[in-house]
Amino acid sequence: MLAAIFPFDAFGSAGTGAGALLLGDALREMLADSKRETQMSRSHAFRDRVRVKEVDFDSATKLNDWRETGRNLVRTGRKTGEPLLWLAGNHLAVLPVYEELGPDSLVVQFDAHLDIYNLADCTTELSHGNFLMHAAGPLPSIVNVGSRDLFLPEKHALQHFCEVHTAEDLSCDCEGVMRRLNGLVRKARSVWIDIDCDVFDPTFVPGVQHPQPFGLSPAVLLRVLSSIWSRKVVGLSLSEFDPGRDHNDQSLQTLVWLIEWCLLQWTER
């Protein structure tokens, strides 16, 4: 499988690129530790099956071409038919994935915010807060899980999302939300899991720039992921991790555990 480190963080959440790089370093360390291990361990299932590709944006030209660079990298990963792990800077850095998936796919997006902001104090130009409104071509079906948005009207949201299941919905009826998600997954040809780190409650994952109260616990996220995971899951993206706001590597440890869990789901089944 391909693990792509894509530390783009322009147009919002500057500093999250460092988060993508740190997660990439942690992944390399995880793989190196596994290869040194002489006793049988579960990590042997993936230790020789992960290729790491890191993109840099150290010039104006590379920054200018970020979107096409991302799309080319997604195409490269998808040609092999292997799962794709996408470690992004800000959430905008996942836009190339959305644009390459196509309308037959389903994106299960875990995010505290609906990235379709059109309010009076929001920029109309492309940013990490409105990128779904600037996508090229037909997008996959997108279902949001975990939104704590109290501003955007439902009519506007459903122009861009097939369904929205808020953090309140999860709190009040987690089983019902999982039934809805499983129904969508059964109908989809392929599934992409997209996790914006601010979906977590900042008590558990403080390393984000736009924390929102009443978020998901890691245990709830894991419960939902376990419910919808199948061979249809072709990739997973993580974004918006800012290590400068983390507390004693609390967020880092949570995300690294989640990455390892995903690798095991792909390779042990």
C-alpha cells in the first residue's frame, strides 16, 4: 500500500503541515521497529507492504502545482489497487483525493465543520473552510459524521453532502447513525474514510487549530469505524493535526495508534 505524506497547509491552518510530517516520521519509525522485531507480532502483516512517499512544497512552483501534484499521486496509488493512506496538512490537502475518487465512491467524512462556509465573514476564494465548493468535476457522495456546526442551514448543507450526522446525533442515537452509514456503505462501490482531527473532542485530541466542544471520543470514532469497515475501504486520510498545540504528545499517540489499527485492518483480513 502507499502511504502519502502531503504536508500542504496553505490557505488555512498553517502549521498543520508539520503535523503531517510528524505522522510520517512516526509511521517510518513504526515500520522500522517492526522490521527489527524478531518475535512474531501483528505488525509483521504490514511491515513489508507499505511504501512511503513524501511530497515537499519548498518552492513557489511546487506550491502553485499542489493540486495537480496531489491528483497525480492519488492516481499512482489507485492504479495498483492497493489501499492509500493520505497524511495531509490542512483539510484542503485532501481535495485532490475527493476529485480523483469519482461519483461511484462514498466518502465518510469525520469533521467538526462542514467545509462549505459561505457566511459574511468567510472568504469566497478557495480555503480549507470552503473547498468542497471549489472542487473540479463530479465528486463522490459525502456523508459527514460528527459536525458541531450551528450556523449553516440544512438546505445549503445537503447541496454538498448526501447526509449529515451531527455529534448530537451520535450522542443521542449512535446505533441509528451506524445503521444509516452501513446502508450507504453497502450501496457504494468503494469507500474512503476522511478524518479531520478536529472531529475529536479537544479533551482527547488537543492538537488542532479550531477546537470545538462536544466532540467525539476516540472510543466512539473507533466504534463507528469498526462498524463500517470492509474490503470496500480503499483509503483513509488524516488532516488538521497541529503538533504545536498538542499536550505531551497526547494527540500524536492517539493518531499513531489509529494509523496502526488501519494498517492492520487492511492487511490482516
